[in-house]
Amino acid sequence: MTASVSVVIALIAGIVVFGTVGDLILSRTMKQVGKDELRTWRDALRLAGRTLGAPGFYLGVACMAGAFASLLAALSVAPVSLVEPATALSFVLNTLGAQFLLKERVSPTRWIGTLLVTGGAYLLFF
Amino acid sequence: MKLHPFVAASVIVNSLGNVLLTLAMKRLAPTLEAHLAAYDVGAVLLTLATDVTFLGGLALLIAFFILFLTLLSKLDLSYVLPVTSLGYVITALLGALLLGETVSALRWTGIVAIATGVYLVTRSAEADRQTSHLEAAS
């Protein structure tokens, strides 16, 4: 490892925080622009137009780009086996955000499923 | 367990995109490293822009992002995100089958945990739908 521990931690935090904030913003934006029914290709085109006209879309994509840049930076200074498992944390953060910021109903069954996915992703990347 | 057809499509498109990009990057790595060592960014971009495997992988990942946004316009983030993690499982399996990567016992455990987790999240979404039908009927 060529970078100090604090740099690696900051970069991993960057991946998780930017990624989670990006997902939450994109989810909220898509709910706002996607209220109409989606049955025909014309509906899909209209949805695409409204998406490209929403500031939240660009904000969300910028956060995703920030997460990707942090990922590339982290991978250049720390081994994949350290960086990838840590990003599994974003499942938990996203679900917390969905429940408390987006006011989604997250039942105990869904929480158990999400925690299993988090643990599984951790093992898969380990 | 019933998966939304768009969810199934996005999972498959995402994994195929990842596998194609990995194939392309592994094959192009020596060429790209030589260009980078010569600080020739134009040659790096030209190599990538003329590689069919790379372009195919990129197109599939863009298609995945569009499908993902469409799913988010109708479904909960707390449902879409865990369920699309099935893509990791398919990527791992494709990696083993197509790229000859080894899948250790630890990774198999991870695959089983993700599959079980996705099953539970999907079941919780079905339970939510049934209760909202009941609420609408009463």
C-alpha cells in the first residue's frame, strides 16, 4: 500500500457517500418526473425529456461521477480486496436514506434481506 | 418469487456489460499502458473508440443506467437497489464460466447470501402490494 490509512479511508468514504447521495437524489428526481403512466414508447420519450430537464438528474449524475472518481483514486493506492468490500456498506446507507429521507416503507423482512445482500456482497468482493 | 421484467433485464444487461468491459480491458491493457507511458491520450481514446468489445460493454452499461432510472421512477429505491445486486451473482458466475476466474468457498457463501437476501426483499415487496390492494379495497 502506498498511501496513508487516512487517505484510503477518506477515498472509501467518498465512494460510499457520493454513491449513496447520488442514488437518493436520482430516486427522488425520478419519482418526481415519473408520476405519469408509462405504457407506450411515447410515454417513455416524454419521461426521458422530463428527466433531462430536471436539475436533480444532473446533480445525481455528478455525485455518481464523484463516486467513480473516488473509486479509481482508491484503486490506484489500495488493493481491490480492501476497496470493493467496503463499498458494500452503501446498501445499508441507501436503505437508511430511503426509509428516513425518502419516507419509503421498509419492513423488517426487507431490512433482513438488505443486510444479507450487504454481507454477501462483502464476501463476494473479499 | 416474481421479478419485474425490467428488473430482470437490467440485471442481465449490467452483468453482460461488466463482462464485456473486463474482457476488453484485459486484452487492451498492454497497448493502453504503452500509450499511457508515452503520455499519448489521443492514442488511448482511439484504441478504446475502435474496440468493438469495449464499445459493446459501454453501450450495455448505458442501457443499464436508463433501465435503472426507469425502475426508480416507479419502484422504491429500497427495493430496486438490493434486487439489482443479483447482477453481482451473475457477473461472478459469468466470470467463472467465460473468463475462467475461480470461485472460492467464501465467494459461493456470498452468492448464496445475496440470492437469499434478494428473495426476502422481493417477498417484502409482494407483501406490500397485497396490503395496499387490501387498503384500496376497504
